[in-house]
Amino acid sequence: MSFEEVLKLPFEIQLVLAAGYLAYRVAVTGLDRAHKTTDVVFQVLAYGLVAYVAYDILSLKAHVGIAMAVAVFAAIAAAGLWRGVARRWFVKMARGARVTRENFYPSTWSHIIHEPNDWAYVSVVTVDGMTYESDLAVVPIGVPYDPLDVDVDGNIAIYVTRTISRKGTITDHGVEGVLDNCGRAHLTYVPASRIKAITVSLATDLSPPTGASTEEEEAARPASSASPGSQIVED
């Protein structure tokens, strides 16, 4: 169907398609790589139906422009509710019922980067044995790409605060490695093809189990080693 043919469709159908597609983009941004045509069509129609119902109700009492705007907002709000709340509830219920252990994301890495967890520390080990680490608490607020940049393909860019060479030599760069005296921020990009493993340490409110290592022992432990609460991706 051409664009001209779409413009000839009844206004209500145009509203369903436009609002539905906008809502669809909100619901699946970053998660749609594996979507087939049927996935797109039916999700657009589902969110478009929300917009149509809202418009049908409001058009009886409000100006058509206001009704249309509210209808589009209703579809987008429904998509945001699914993305932010209902999706996680559905996954939790499916796992709780032992229906599946699937995370319903295109990949485990996609799941890690799209969940709203607080990242505290990132360690990237490359195929040549170098380790690049970023203590996100050290990264100054307001630097470009604050505090790091990732994508679903596994590429990552971090502000390096510590490196470990192939021979095990540890170099602490601290905040000086992020922001120099001239105010220039230094971002290190590591392509997925060069990455062997990524460790992400997540900030939690959990208490360490009985017998866990002390704070002094944790401070002495290389940050590149995996710890409870970390998530690791390997090639």
C-alpha cells in the first residue's frame, strides 16, 4: 500500500495506524530486531485499538483535535505501561508458574542493558587479555555519554578508571583518566568483536550472606573478578 493510498483511508483508520505505530516504537525500541511482519502488524493494531477506543469516547464530548491528541497519548501510555511494568510482571509470573525460564528478550545481553538496574562497576576483558574497568561512581556527572554507552550488538564505550595488562599489571587511572586538566573527557570504545567477557557489578540493597568476605577483602580483590550480583557476558 502506497502513502497516497494510506491518505485516502478513513480518518479513524489513519489514527489507528499512526497512534499504533508510535506506541509500538515506544514498546519495542531496542527489542524489535527479531520481529517479523506479523509481530509488527498485530502490535500496531493492538495499540491502535486503544487509541480508537479513546477517540471514540472523547469525540462525543470534546473537540476532534483534543480527542485525537488524547487518543494518541492513550496508545503511547499503554505501550509505556507494558514496557515499564506489565512486561516484567508477565515474565515474573511465567517464571513463577514454571512455564519457562525465558527472559523474553532477543538476547541475554539485551536483557541486561534494558533492565533498569543501577550499574556500579563495569569490567571489559578483551580477546588479547587486556582488562578495562570503569568505576561509575568515579565518572563525573555530566560527561558525554554519562556514564557509559552500550548497544544490543555488544559494543561498549566506557570511561576507564583502571586497567589490567596481559601480565597482570594494575594501573589505577582514577578520575584523571576520565577528565584531564583541560576538561577533556576520555571515552574508550571496545567493539564486540574484541570482547571476551564483560562483568557488570550491580548496586543492590541486599545484605551479604553469612561468611561473606569483609569490606577490606573486597577492596583488595581485583574488580575484574566476578562477584555476587554481577552479570557476565562471554563470547
